[in-house]
Amino acid sequence: GFALCMALVMCVGLLQISAFAAGETVDVWDGTVATGFAGGSGTEDDPWIIETSEQLAFLAERMWDDIHTRNPYSDDWYRLKADLDLSVHEWKPIGGNKSTTSYAFKGHFIGEGHTISGLTITQTSDFTQNAGLFGAIVNAEICDLKLTNARVTLSDGSKQDTSTGGAGVLVGHSSYGPNYSLICNITVLNSTVSRYQYVGGIVGNDNSYSKIKKCSVIDSSITAGHWGAGGIVGGASKGESSGSTHITDCASIGNTISSRYGAVGGIIGRSGTFGSETTGSARIRNSYNTSDVSYQTVQMPNKSGIANYPAGAGGIIGYANKAANPPVEADQTAQQCGIVLILEQLHLLLVIAGVAQAMQAASSDMAWASQLFSRVIQQI
């Protein structure tokens, strides 16, 4: 029971999730934009240094420059050196799409474990077809960051780009490019994200076959007014060529995930392509979900308004469209009904919260397993 769980937790040295780094002050955004960064030159060895909210806003502002095709900032290296509070003012995403023009972020953003709190995007404007801290990314790397108390809430009025747009706390749309995007070590806590469709706790819409590793979404609300809501990714692997969205060592814990017409899942809402296309698949490994998933009606109307097919919901993935064979691979993944974790190093079997239909989940990464136990224990 609980005592056994706690004993195992102590044995593996669990880490607790904190909102801000210990001993750090929080820089509160005053709504202005800085004229530059704290230092650096944008290379991997000498990245741009961001120490204030105003400097982060400077990065966002530069992504929307009309010189985007040769933007000197779009593919540079950045490091965050402080905790930031963006809650007082409306945020304009770092990169995105405006009409048919892409202003995507293509660089490397390393958060160094810092927290960005209070991200707020509520205005329905041209850029909100892709909404998140980062609106749109291509071949980017975003790692080592916490996002707390975010509010990305777009009304159904933003449905003008339902096929390609997306809303996520971290990234709205991960777009197709010659290489995949890497998203790693991201925690989203106590946040709300909503849009017409393709809504995710981490990424709203992934067309780039991103590799998403060691990411967690906790105690948050994820809502699609139409369909396509997922704890980690709303819509996955709808790219322009064969490939897979890879989700590894990720968790959706204590969230409320819902849509009107289904395609709602604890990890991915919808995967794959429509019609005669056979591209795109999803691979989910070492991941689990303890969030509630639901949808309002079992039949989704087609373009003529006639009731069509049920879209589905699931503890791991809500709906898999016609896609590459196989459309979805779920390996070593725990479903919503419970968790069985086999720690190969300890040869122990830990059973949590009823496992009548649970799949086996194994992890050889003890650091991640420690965090996993800590977060599950908080839900018991």
C-alpha cells in the first residue's frame, strides 16, 4: 500500500517538483521590450543570455521581424538565467505563422531548470493560429524549463486555421522541416490551455515528427472545442513525409483533458493523417497517464453537418487515423486505469492504484523513475 510506495520512494531518492529554483528571485514583466540581451553572441559556446522578462520579450519581438527569412536571431542559441513572471501582461508567442508566412523559431533554447510563470495568451489575433510560449518552431531545441500557472485560452473564434494551427503551453505548432525538433525536460504545472482543436499540454500540433522526452504535465486543464486534445500532444504526426512523433519518458498527471467530439487522450489526442495519405505515426515509450479524459458526444458531424463516426477517447491516445503501418506504437506504457512499473535494477514490482487493465511500464532510467514515483505518490 501507501507505506510500501513511500519506502520505495525513499530508497530511490525522489525529487520534489518546486515552482521556482531555490534561492532565486523572480523577475516580473513590466510589459516593455528590452533593446537586447544580457550578453552573448548567439553561438553554442557563447549563447544569448536572458536574465529578465523584457529580454525574453525582445526575443519574441525579433521573431516577428519582416526580415524573418534571414532573421539573425531565429536559429541562435539562448540560455535562460532567471525565473520569470509574465502574468501581468498579454504574451505574444516566440515565433509563429502570420497568414501564409512562417516566422518560426529554429534555434536552441535552454532553460537551465528555471521557471516561467503566468504566461497569458487570450487575444484572438492573426498570430494565435499557433499559440504558446513558442508559437511555431522548426528544427528547434527547447529543454530544461518549467511553466506554471499559464493561461493559453483561445475562443472557438480562432478556428480560421484549424487544420494546421495548434495551442500548447510550450509550443503551439511544431512545423515540418528537414530535421526533427527536440523538446526535453519540460514540466507544465497548474495551467490551462484551450482552442478549437489540436490542443496539448506541451505541444498543440506536431507536424515535424518531434522527439519529446522527459516531459510532464500536472494538474492542468486541456480543452478542445472541437476535437484533438492530449495531455502531451494534441495532434501528432500529420507531417509532409513519412516519420513518427516520438514521446519517451513522459507523464500526464491529474489533468482534465476534454473535447466535444473526441480524439482526446492522456498522452496524444489524435495521430496520423486523413484521406488517402499514409504518412505519419506515433511512438510512445516509458510514459503514463493518470488524468481524466472525456468528450461530450459520440458522433462528430461531417462537413455537411450530418452525424458521422465516433472519434474516440483513450488513456494513452484518443484516435489514430489512417497512417503509416503501424499508426501507433505504445511500448512499456501505462494506461489511465493504473500503473505497473518494473524496475529492472531493483527487481521489484510496484503496483499503484489498481491495475486490472494496465500495460507493463518499465524504465531503465532511474533518475526519471525517481521523479515518476514522486509525482504518482502525490496523486494517491
